[in-house]
Amino acid sequence: MSYARRSVALLGATGSIGVQTLDVLRLERERFELVSIAGGEQLSELAAIVHEFDVKRVAVKSDAHRDALSDLLDGGVEIVVGDDGLTELSSDADVVVNAVLGFAGLPVTLAALSAGKRLALANKESLIAAAPLVAQVRHTKGAQLLPIDSEHCAIHQCLASSPALAGYPDVKRLLLTASGGPFRGWNEEQLKGASKEDALRHPTWSMGAKITIDSSTLMNKGLEVLEASALFGIEVDRVDVVVHPQSIVHSMVEYVDGSVLAQLSRPDMRLPIAYCLGLPERLPHHYGELDFSKAVDLNFEPPDLVAFPALQLAYDAARRGGAAPAWLSAANEVAVAAFLADQINWCDVIPVVASTMDHYLDDPLASLSALYENDALARQWAHDSLDR
């Protein structure tokens, strides 16, 4: 069966997910047309993408970036600016890949779903922080939310055998796998000496700095617990984390009859990207292909919640609901940025988040303005914690 050619908007085009999405698109020019892109400071990279794929629309952060980029481009390319520009691009393609970093990806998520588009989501923070608001627009006619995260993409595939009734009553639990990050097996005393270089040395994945630090604290897995609950409508107490250092089993679904379905592959983010772009078609490029003629070790162990308390913070935020996940995500962004800027030690990152959460007052998060207010307040408390 052949499908009509799809247009693609790639927002966050110069980051890790963006670069790997371009790898997929290069092999699928007959299936997909890249019509718009967005990026941050890497203007020469954006210009190169425009020239290679004949992109017609680009979003940048500021008027100054627009002027600088226009000098690198020929005529015929429209350049839009800021959040308004991102929102425009989020509604002019069949598939919108949201690889924008952090809370800034929220306008993309809301605009794409509100426009009834397929959203391939690599920006977990926007869904986590705004889950009640995202839920309101997911029911827009034509809207489809597909996760690029390898773990959630794996779950999406494993849930294909379920009738998908509300809340998935035939599912006992979701099992999110975690590599354990660069500090798997380290005790509390060893972690006191963890350096930035240590934290950025992920054993399995090549990712951006922020998500790599989140992996080192296991906050990334905590955020994924929140994301899984929101994505699939399954209460957080049915979402478990298991450490799997080989990163071959990307996640599992355990059903009430005892069956466990898993998705396996070598670590390669192009696989979930291709899955989200092509569904219901599978793109035949063998990303992450396993060779079962050779021995494959699969080991599993529980996470160390004492050495890595970020996971418990995430579960606590999920149970409180409302704006609590937004506070968790915002405080974590502030703390990680401070660590990357050498303002605090690795061991201080999660205590900053915990201290911030101590100031959270329950808020049901009924509007976008309430979300921005909560985000700003959480960031202020996090900065205050840094100053103490």
C-alpha cells in the first residue's frame, strides 16, 4: 500500500533529535517533504538545511536572528520570529516534529494538536508541565500525538494488542526501562565527587547536555513516568521503572493475564522518529537492528531511590497533579542550568528541586495563564534556593 506524500515541520532542527530526523528524511524524499524548520543560535546550520531540502519557512528566536539568517539565504524563504512564529509553523504541515528544548516547546504542542495535526513529540517538558491543557486539545479532529521518546514509542507499539479502552483496564502496568545513566552503581559517597564531565558521559545514548544531566540524576526517568501517565491515560501507580543497562529493551507492557510485551532494538533514535513519521507504514531502514545469531545479554534491576531521589519527587508530583509537574520541570530546568554553568555541584541539583517543591501550593491548572504563573513562581523559588 502506498500513502500520499506528507509535509513535515521540524522544530528544533539543529538539536540531536532534529539532526537524526534529517537523517530519516534524507532517505525518504518521496514520502516526506520538509516544508518548515525552526532552530536556535545555529544560523549557518539552519541555512544549510534550507538549501539542502528547499525549505520555504524558517522560525528563529529574534529579529536580530532573522536579519542575520536572511543574509545567508536567497530570496523566497519566509522567516518568522519567536513564539508566534513557532505557532505559525506548527499548523502548516501534516506532521509536526516538536524537538524544541524545554518549556519553550509548549506553544508547538498546543498549536499542532489544536490544528488537528500529527504531533511527533520529543519535547517531554511541555506535555508534563501542561498535561491538563494538552488533554483539552488532544480531541481535536485529526489530532494525533505520537511519542518520539524511545521508551514511550516502545509502549505505544506494545499497546497495539490492547483494545485501548479508557484507562487500559487490561494493562497491569507499564514498565519504563532506564539505562541507569553514567552513575549506575555509585553510592552516595561516590556521588559527592561527581563532576560535570562524569555526568555528561552517558554509557548508551548521545543526547543534548540537559537531557544527559537529567539521565545522570534519573530525573529524566521521573519525567518519563509523568509523560507515560499523561500520554496513555494510565494512573502513575501503574507505571514502574526498571534499570536495564544494555538499553535494548526500550520498555514493556505487562497485561493482567501475566503476558509481558516488549520492544527491542539497539539504541538508535532514528527508529522511533521513523515510526512516528511513517505510521501506519513501517519505513524499511533497519535502525537498531539486532543480530540474534549472537549472544544478547539482558539484565534488569530496581532503581536506587536513596542515591537517586529524583524518581520519588516525580511520583509525588504526579500524585498531587495540577501544576505540581510544572513546578518539578521548571525547578529542574533551573537547577540543571546552574550545574552546567558550574554554579552548583551535581549533588545539589535534586535538592534544589526538592526545596522548590516544598513551596508548591495545590493548583488545578485550569488555564495557560495559570501555567505561566506557576512556571515563573517555581523558577523564582528555584533561583532563591540557589542563592541560599
